[in-house]
Amino acid sequence: MKRQAVRLILGCIAMAACCTVALALGASHPNDQTCSNKEWPAGLSDIVNTKARVCGFFVNANDWFYFKGDTKAFNGVLAAYGKLKDTPLLLVLHPGRGTAREPWDKDKSVPCEWSLTIQRRGWGAPEPKPGETGKYVVALHLWLGGDVALEELDVPLNVEVQSGAEIERFVAEHQAKQSLIQEDAPSPKGAGEKPSPAPSEK
């Protein structure tokens, strides 16, 4: 009985190891190769497979693509993106310059202006809201320190716009540091003491 128990435990450990390897599946999307998926929202492949793409990869069921271009090119992407069906439409704005980097090659990176994330439901994508039926959640990310001008963007009205929250986090962290300094600072001399009564006149 003990031997059977040991074999069962070892078998479970081996299966867990195999599952871990399977869950870490990923590879690059070469820029000169077409990427498509019949389950993607209609029109998404046209956005992905442009000459502006500078980097792409997938991990498990999710894909990331990075692009470089100017305001005119990105407005064209926005127009096509706004026509996608079966996915929430979200544009996330980030400060600074964008960088495209594959997770397994951290020493190599290329600059980019925007990225496209394609997440499958059940693989990290937000849970669907009432009425949402699509299998994927597709989001655009734009870095404002590059060649795309914020004031010239033509964002479709059905696309939600959000901040990437980097600036908000920076401000909050700075304010927290200021609060700590103020709490640790010594009180001014005499602060909190009652003033001495004025001498009485005779």
C-alpha cells in the first residue's frame, strides 16, 4: 500500500510539471509573416498585419503586437479598431516612449508608438459584461512621447479612453513621501504652548 501511495504522489508531481510547461507556451510573431485567427473579431487581422508592426509574440492564448508610425497612421488604426465587433473597445494612453520587448529576450528592444493586446476570455481577459459574447478582448495602447500627437487624434465615439495611470501613481507616491516628511518634521519651537499672560499694570 505504501508503495502504491508513493507512486501516486510521484505521478501527480510529474503531471503537475507537465502542466506547468504547457501553460508557459509562447513564441515570436515574425514581422514578415501573416498572423490570423479565425476566432478573432472580423477585421482584426487587417490591423495586425501592417507594415507598421515592429514586434509581436504570443503567450498561451494571448497575443501582443507593437507598431511604429505617425499620427495619420494611428488614426487609420483607430478607424479600423472602432469597427471591431464582439470585443470591448479601449484606448489606453501612456506617458513617455513605448518599448517593444519579447519576455524571453529582455536584452533586445525596439521603440514603438502603439501596441495591440489580444486576450482570450479565461486567459487573463476581464470577465464579460452583460451582453458581451466575444471570445477575445482587444485593447489599444498609445505612448504619447513618440510621433503620435494627442491633440490630433480622431478617436471613434464607441471607443473608451483611459489613462495608463502612470502619472497618477507618480503623483500619489510623491504626495505620500511629502506626508511622511511632514509627519517626521519637528514642531516649530513653542508650537502648542500657551502664551504667557501679559504683565498686569500697576
